[in-house]
Amino acid sequence: MAFSLAAFSYIIALIADAFLIFLAIFHVIAIDELKTDYKSPIDQCNSLNPLVLPEYILHIAFNVLFLFAGEFFSLCLNLPLIAYHINRYLHRPQYMSEHGLYDATTIMNADVLGKCQREGWIKLSFYLLSFFYYLYGMIYSLISA
């Protein structure tokens, strides 16, 4: 059993993906609290916006490791979500002065709230499936090396 850069990148991806799963769960719960009027939109946006850039940076960081390790299939699986994250951040509301995606004045619109909830569930399912794939990739790279 040899420890290669591919195995290291999968281990880092597993740890990072666990954090991304927790962030996606927090996102889904926060949007659900908005939907049920349990919390105010200002409080929720103030708690969600600081988590946007760390999520994106964490996701891009372990994919850079995949690039250096030569794990191009794993990288290709993540490229659509990375492209979506970049597109979503570039097309965020223009008048926002802080880093983030969520504006307290528009998030309570039914279509925006539905889009945010759907986005949270899709990202949660992607991160969960990715977690098991990274686990498989880690075991495979440890055994084959």
C-alpha cells in the first residue's frame, strides 16, 4: 500500500466534502426557516452570506488537488458545479456591498425562495454522492498503488 498524491487528494476531498455537506444542510435548513417565517430574512441572509465564499473556495481547492494528481475524471465531475458557482457569483445582485448571494429584500419572493431551496437540495445530493465517490477513489488509489 503506497500513499500517492491521488490518495492524498481524495482524503482532502473527503474531509472538505464533509464540510460542504454540513454547509448544504445549513443552507437547506435556513431556507426552510425562511419559508416557514421562523426567522427574519435579514438574519438569515446575514448568516448565509459569509458562508458562500468559503464554500466556493473549499470546493475549488480540492479540485485543484485533483488536477495536480491527474484525477481528471473526478475533476470533470466537479466542473459543472464549479462553473455554476462562478456564474452564480458573477450574476449576484449588483447593489450588494458584501460578499454573498442572498439579498434580504428579494429572498422572500416565492420564485427566489424556491430557486434557493432547489439549489440547496441539488447541492446537498451532489455533495453526498461525491462523498461516496471520493471514498471509493481513495480506497482504489490506496490499493492500486
